[in-house]
Amino acid sequence: MNPQIPIYLDYAATTPVDERVLAVMQAYWNDAFGNPSSIHQNGQRAEAALDQSRRDIAACLHALPEEVIFTSGGTESDNLALRGTAFARRAATGADTLVISPVEHPAVSQTARQLAGHFGFRLVILPVDSCGLVNPQDVARVVDEKTALVSIIYANNEIGSINPIREIGAICRERGIPFHSDAVQAAAHLPLDFSNDLVDLLSLGAHKFYGPKGVGALLARTGTPLWNMQTGGGQEAGRRAGTENIPYITGMASALKIVCNEGPQRGQQLTALRDHLIAGVLNSIPCSRLTGHPSARLPNHASFALQGVNGNVLLMALDQHGFACSSGSACKVGSPRPSEVLLALGLEPEWALGSLRVTLGKNTTRQEIDLFLGVLPDLVARIRAMGA
Ligand SMILES: *Cc1c(COP(=O)(O)O)cnc(C)c1O
């Protein structure tokens, strides 16, 4: 077997923690382990680390430190944004309509569905084009004074497409409607600018950019209506109760600083590798196509639909050959159902069931991609021949 194997090509699912991040986290387990709310010096050291992390994250994203709310991850950030703003807006103005796209992460779409199904909100789901992009004019068409919140994913986890966030934000801002964007994938690769993106609420999760799992942040612009959804102590200026996880928070700040510094160069390298991979797949596999936008997509993200291939069977075969890839959505082994995101693009089920997502990391090499391209066409041909 090749010494490079196994090869991990699933960085959109999660990333390993950067060694430099681990080193920063180390001090906060049992040395400066205090509770940031405590008066004594040990607590104050923890509070200093918390404040510094908040400032570092704000600086990377061009936000104000007081706009950063630490959470337990991307999912909680999305939940807090949707629930917190939906309830606060309805209480203040009577607005009761949530506007989302059909290509949201489940942390947004399932939250919106529950708010609509059990809490009396109305849900409007916008159309997307065949690349999975929202047209800002469609947002302008559906929003009105009853709109409590618009939530549109920044860059999609399944298909990599990057939405026109600033244009959508401009439409919401003009009408005074809070605008949330799930930037959990975007933060790993795109230069986010909270002061200019016209987003009021922005979700992040550290483990998608070489930080630890179980920590994230919601950026909430000052003045955005937001009820706290977790009640208790006064942490995070009363917006998210619970003793702060200082090791993870310092880890997240450290990881984001590294992305800030190294992201642009990583992006260039990744884009070249990604395009080599995309061309390699499309040229070597008949009846294959790229899903998502060809250029307005994350630099590390390649996703495909392969006609007449069971995606789960392909993933298992790839795994046996040492390649860790994904279908892009959390579909269950055994009862394959096409992903809602791919169906929203207009793909027929026969194509959508054959989805393959290959996402690259900062240390992925051209040699690894070439090894992958050397194996994939034969596996696909064999699975097609089996009729699986
Ligand atoms: C991973 C992911 C989430 C969930 O984040 P967790 O930190 O794993 O809870 C939300 N949205 C998108 C787009 C993601 O990729």
C-alpha cells in the first residue's frame, strides 16, 4: 500500500487541530484554570484570556469585541441567531415570517422548521439557481414588514457555492430586517468583513478552521434584536449563560488568527489544486458533473454528481482504498435518499444519489490528488457495472 495512505479529503466535515492552536490552549486546562467570573487572580487570568480572545476574533473579522458571543459551535450559533432574533423581533414588532434558502445547513433549516411548526412563525423558502445561489432580487420580492429575519448561508457545505451576501444584506439593511448568515464554512477560507458585509448576525464554528470542536461564536451587530436562548448567569453580556470554556475559546481565537494570516495564500494554492481535481474527475469519468458554482465556490471544495452511482457504495469503496471523502450530506447508510440541497438545484434523483464531495486541507498535496484521480475512475466504473 502507498505510504501516503490513508488520505483525508473531508476537510469540510472537520479539520485536525493545528499544533500551534494546541500549544495556546495548553495553559488553560490546569494552570490558568480559573472561572473568569471570579474576583481572585486565577479567575482574572482566565478573564484576561477571554477578553483577548474576543478582541482577536473581532479584529480578524472587522467586528467590535462586544459583538462576539461565544457558543458551543456552529449549530448553537445558528440556533441562537434564528430563535433569539425571531422571538425578539416578533415581541417588538409583530413580524413573524422567517426567510431562508433551500440550501441551508440543517442547523438553520431544522430550526426554522421547528419555529414554523411549533412556535407560530411563517416560513418562506426562496428558490435557488442550478448552482445553488440565491438571487438577491428574490429576497427583495418576498421580504416585507412582516419579515422577522432573513437567513442565507454564506458558503455552502455540500456544494461549496458562495452566495452574494453583500447584495442580499443591502436589501435587508435598507428595509431594517435583521440578516443572518451561516459562515461556518466561509470562515475557513474567505476574508470575512463584518463591518462591510451588511450581515447583522454571523455564525462561526472553530473545528472547520483547525480549531477545537465544540466551540463557536455568533457575531451580533450592536442593536440587533436578540433574546438569550440559554438562561442563567450573566456571561457574554447576558446573551449566553454558562461558564466560558476558556481553553476552547483561546483555541478558536488562535485558529482564526492563523486563518487570517495564512488564509489568502492557502486559498491560492487550494484553488489550483481544486481545479486540477475537478478537471481530472470530469475528464476521466463519463456522466459526471460538478455540483455548485464553477468559480464562486470555496477554494478547497469540489463536489460532483455521478449518474447511476450509489454514493454510499462509492464512499465505502474509496474508504477501503484509503481515501476519506463524503457525500456532502449526512445521509444514512442503507436507505439512500437524495440530499435536499441537490434536489433544490434541480438534479434528478438518479444523479443526486451519486454525490461525491472532496474537500482539501492546508496540507493536501498534488500527489495526494493524483493518487485519488488514479483510483476513482475504476471504482466508479466497477460500481456502475455492478448496477449498485
Ligand atoms: C459544520 C457546519 C455547521 C455546524 O457546526 P458545528 O460546529 O459542527 O455545530 C453549521 N453550518 C455549516 C455550514 C457547517 O458546515
